[in-house]
Amino acid sequence: MADKAQIRSEAARLMAFFEAKGATAVEADILQPAGTLLDLYGEDIRGRAFVTQDPIRGEAMLRPDFTVPVVQMHMADGAEPARYTYMGEVFRAQEEAAHRAAENFQVGYEVFDRDAPIEADAEVFALIQEALAPLSLRAATGDMGLLLAAVRGLKTTDRRKAALLRHVWRPRRFRALLDRFAGRAPLPEGREAMLAKEDPMQDAGPQIGLRSASEIADRIAALCEDAAAAPISAQEVELLDDLLALRETTVNVLEHLRDIAVDMPAIADAVDRLETRAEALAKRGVDVGHLDFEGSYGRTSMEYYDGFVFGFYAETRPDLPPVATGGRYDALTRVLGRAKGHEIPAVGGVIRPEIVLELTAGGDA
């Protein structure tokens, strides 16, 4: 295993590569305000981050990634278009993967471009592929925009669609909700009996907790509305399953997606963007005829990717995490720029220099 000095040296080399391509070098504080991250991801982020208490700044987290602070910096006073590169440690709790380090180094490249977002997708992917070319890695791609569009187009209640969209990045929870909304799974234990009562609050006992009586009543009304809603059709569930199960080359997957779009027209625009992106990638020398596409790719990443997603893997070392990952996160800029009414299409990716060294003669495999 390479030591920290080697890793930092390799990170500096990769960062210099991106600077030579026109990126501006930036830095981000290691200690980030917890409030912003909690607002973005909810309390679930606590299980993946290191949280501490500062007597002046309040609750804080060791940065779990660079994207949020870089977006905040750009939304505050960045020029447009903009390209940034950075390097440094990120910190992620590893409860389910004790063999993975809780601290690792990243080198990143981010592009903020309002006028040519699809070309920016291709630019970020192609530059990271170029930086990693000596390693002969397998690239995998996906598009969260397809799944998000498919869910928004379902013939069901807005409340159900909102619940599914909230859990797109939690596949097991998403599946459980989809099965329930499709009538394939029973209601949670006790809910059917509660809703059958003329007054669900009857015999409920003393009120405890922080919810007011009106909030409880609103929640019961929402549950009643959901119970009365028609199930999501078997055809729509099958189309979603087909979309998530896609594993093809980019060229071939477009044919399948055109077929799915006939019965699920909500994804048509996302399919058009995928085709345009494939053309942009090909113009940058990417072999899209052999570029893998996976319908479910990106669903276990941080919850800000909402379009093109990608990763690079060493096929001979399945024990290693991806060497690089990235994707588009337009919605994140809308959230973080909301106070000033700013938003801008954005895409980026990170490389893990430690894994690069592991795969080269300079590292100790």
C-alpha cells in the first residue's frame, strides 16, 4: 500500500493534468457545516459521515465529498462557464465495509456550463478517461435522468411519485414502496386496521412526541388518500423493471430505450439527451460502441446525481473500489443557489490516486 506522501504526489500529478486542460485549482475546508448536508440528504447522512460539535460553528462534519463545497463556492461568486480542479481527503464512515478506509484522497474536475451541458458531460468523461488511459480500465455509464423521468411520468398520485423520487437512491426502499403502490405487497402491519376505524385517533392514548394533533391528522389523511388510490399498473412496473435491468453497450441500449419510450413517453427527452451525449462522446474519441450502459448505475451514490453518471473499474481487481466516479448534478446547484435564485448545469468527477498507485508499477499491490 502506498504511503500518504506517494498518494499526495500522485494526486498533484493528476491535478496538474486537469490544470493543463484549463481548470482553476481550488480548495475546500475540511470541516463543513452539518446543517447544509443535513438539509440536502436528511438524517441518513449521519450514518455515512463523521459528525462533531464546534462551540462556535455548531454541529459540523468532516467533508464527505468535495462537490457540495465547490458548488457553494461557485454559486457565491464564480464566473461562467467555469472549470475547477482540487485534491484532498474526504471522510466516509464504513459501517458495512470495514475493509475500506474511512479516509481517502480524491482529485476532482468540475465543469459549470450553462450553454453546452451535454458537451460538458462528454468533456469530463473523456478527460478522466484520458488521465487513466494507461490503466486500461472498464468504464460503466448510466443516466439517473431516465429513472427520474420515468417515475415522474407514472399514472399515480403526486404523493406516491414524491415518495418514490425521495428513495430512488435507496434501491431496497424504492422497491418496497413500488411493490406496495402496485398492490404487490401488503400495507405495513397495523395500518389497515387503523385506517378501517371511523376515528383512527380513538383509543390512541395520551399524545407524546413532537408532532401536533393537526400534523397527525394530516398524516392520517395522507394515508387514507394513499389507501384509496388505484395501484400502479403492472405494465408500468414492468417498464420500470426493464429500464432498471438494462445492461448493454451505449449504442445497443438506445434501441431498447426507444422501444420502452413508446409505452413510457415520459422518458423520450432523456433518451434524446443520451443519444446526443453518445455523439458528443464519440467526437471526443470515446468508443461508444463498446461503452457499457447500466440502467441502475448511480443509484447507491450520494443523492445529488440527476443525469449522466459514470465510473472506471479495474476488471482484474474486483476487490478494489472504482478508480474514478462522477456525474451530473444540476438539481444540487438549484438547491444550493436557491437563496440568490441562482442555478447552473454542472457535472464533475473524482479520481482516487491511491487506487491508481495500486494498479501501477509505482504502487505496492
